Amino acid sequence: MTDERVTETSTPNTTIIERRSGGGSGMLIGLAVLLAVIVAAFFLFNQSKNEGMESRAITSAAQSVGDTAEKAGAAIDGAAK
């Protein structure tokens, strides 16, 4: 008679769940972008402040020149009399 052979193989039914971690590179890029925005804002605000100081200095210099011209005009009028 013929012997009947049965081969059984058992495959594991194990489910492997792997966590995906970014390693923090996204956080690092976010912090770099935030730092760049803060630095840009700082320079823009200082530029605005410097323009205001420059215009005040020009106004003061123009007023000083005007005062000197008035004094020179008064001296000329006094010498002409």
C-alpha cells in the first residue's frame, strides 16, 4: 500500500507595527524658519526707526542753516544802515 504523507507548515500570524518617527528634523527646520522671521522683523523695524532719526537730523540741520541765514541777513541789514 501507499503511505500517505501530510506536510504541515505553520506560518506565524504576528503583526508587526513599526512606529514612524521623524527624528526631529521637522522641528529643527521649523525653528530655523522661525529664527529667520524674527531676525528679518528686527532688521525691518530698526530700518524704520533709522529713517525717522535721519529725517529728524535733516530737519534740524535745515533749521540751523535757516537760522544762520537769518542772522547773516540781519547783520547785512545792520551794516547797511
